[in-house]
Amino acid sequence: MGVAELLQAAEFVVDAHGNKKAVLLDYKVWEELLTLLEDWEDAEEMQRLREAGEEALPWEDAKAELRARGKDL
């Protein structure tokens, strides 16, 4: 589901004057939005690293290296 579709599920809490004060989202929609934002952030970081000429590792290699350093993934 895309962002626009996810946001269609938003419900607004309004005050007595009809001013929007808060947003309610189904928890599943919230999780999907978080995943999209994390993916977007990861893509930006990957682009920044490419532009800086940094070496990239395949995810499986990176996980193995992190586990070797004691990280639990």
C-alpha cells in the first residue's frame, strides 16, 4: 500500500469548533507507515554513501559481521 492509500485510513479528532487536533490510525496502518519511513530513510542513507564513494556490503555479509561483533540480529 502506498502512502496516499495509508493516509486515507486516518481519522481526525476535532475540537468543538471543527479544528483538527489529533489523528487516529489503525495500528496496522501505523506499522506500515513506519516501515515506509524506515525504508525511505535507508534509501537516503544508501544514496549518501554512494555519493561519498563508500563501499557497500550485501546485507547478509553485514549481518554476519555484526553478529561476529556480538550484536544479536
